[in-house]
Amino acid sequence: MRTALLTGMLATVSVVVPTGVLAAGSAASAAPAVAARPSGSARPVLYHVPIIGKHLLRVLTFHGGRKNTSDVQSANWAGYVDTGETFQTLSSSWTEPTVNCTSTDLLGLVPEAAYSAFWVGLDGYTSASVEQTGTDSDCTSSGTPSYYAWYEMYPAGSVDLSTTKYPVQPGDHLTGMVTSNVSGSTFYLILKDSTEGWTFFDSLAGHGLARSSAEFIAEAPSECSALSCNELPLANFGTVTFSNAFAADPAGRHGNIETFTNADIQMASDGSVLASPSGLSGGGSDFSVDWANS
């Protein structure tokens, strides 16, 4: 019943929903359960921040059969972004990777807290907001893996979901979807874990947001103050694979990443590559991101 109501609600705002995002029998929750911070983790409030003004064009390229694609470098994002449209909807699936928490400080004595986030979202490439939902595979300062789901309407910090009601484990199959009504005054954030059998849903006001990009991203999250945001160490997540990437605009144009003007984004800092996306496969809908360095 919850799924039927949710699907009907999205239909009333003229949203194109890709097949399989809301499968029959999934239970959607309209009331978010906010998680407490993991006991003993001392994890800061994380922000999954825009890269506006922080990305650099590397090489304009059309090689390898890719369409409408340029190469971009960022300090905190790796993955793909669609641009050049007002976007209403995007979705993609990914498999939660197993995080490696064996890295230590320079003296080799103390485990280092590190973070890695995987999400889909609108905005943030050429705008100062991001509307997004996803998961994290983190390492606590005690060297313990931590897996959880979240949503965020940046510049607000991310809101963690209860790990009791919305558990996330390595190997889980996640599908994230962010969509809005036609005017962009309301955003609907949906995250589904097919392995654990739950679906999260929330709607939030978003007046005046650009919806100028659609992203499929692995990120080094940030810790923010009133003055600035700084990227935190990137956890060794190995490889994360995104599939069935989909985007649509309010006029009804929809398709995979290559349907729109797009960029692949490599994460790099101080001359060191941190994470890199593969080329697109699956007709322009699938890719992976490989961790390289913290």
C-alpha cells in the first residue's frame, strides 16, 4: 500500500520513474528515522558539498565512443555528472562496498578515521546547493567499519538514517532517486535497499534551487564550519559500481548519462589521484569508481 501511494504521488507531480526504483512489495517510510551517532565514533556532522568553483576541465574528449563527455578533476567528487538542462529526476543503483580500515597515521600507530560516500543528487556542479541521498562506508577513529544511509539538502548537514530501521551492510544493493515537482518547490528523496528490504522516502521544500545538474558520485565528505568546508580523509572503499543511471528533465526528455551533456570526474588533491571513474558501459548507464589514495 505504501508503495502504491508513493508511486501515485509521484505521478501527480508528472515524474518519470524508471522501472524498478519502486518495486511492488517494498515498504516506503514517509517519516524519517534519524540516527544517533555511532557510539564511540566521534564522527563529525558530515557535509556532501558542491564542487562549484572547485572543478577543473582536464581534456575535452570524444574518444572511446563516448558521447557529449568531457574530463573534469575535483578535490572531493569522483563519478559522472549531467549538465546543460534543468533536471527534474535522476536515479541509479550501486552495491555498497566493503571499506578497508587498516590504514594508520604516519607513525603507523593509530587507526585514522576516514570517510567515503556514494550518492545521487541534483545540483552542486554549477550551483551552491545539493539535493541528495546515499550511503557511507566509513572508518571510525578506532579502526572499525561503519555503514549507514543518509540524505542531505546542502547547505544543511547530512541527516543520518537509523541503522536499526534502515540497516546497510557491505554487498547491499542500493537504489537512490531524487526528484522534484515541475516547479522545483518540493523535492522527493528516495533510497531503497533491496537486500535488506527497506525503502526510505521523504519530501522537503526547496524553493529557488537551480536543478542545473544531475550527479552520480563517490565522495570524500567534508567537515564544515561557518567559514569553510574541508575534505576529510577518503576511506579505502576499493571499488563501487553504479548501474542503471537515469535522468529526466521537466519536458519529458530522459535517458542515460550519455543522453545529456556530461563530464566524468576524477578526484585528486595536491597532485595525487584519490579516485577515478571508469568509462561508461551498459549503453551509457553503468560505470565504476576505483579508490586510489587517501
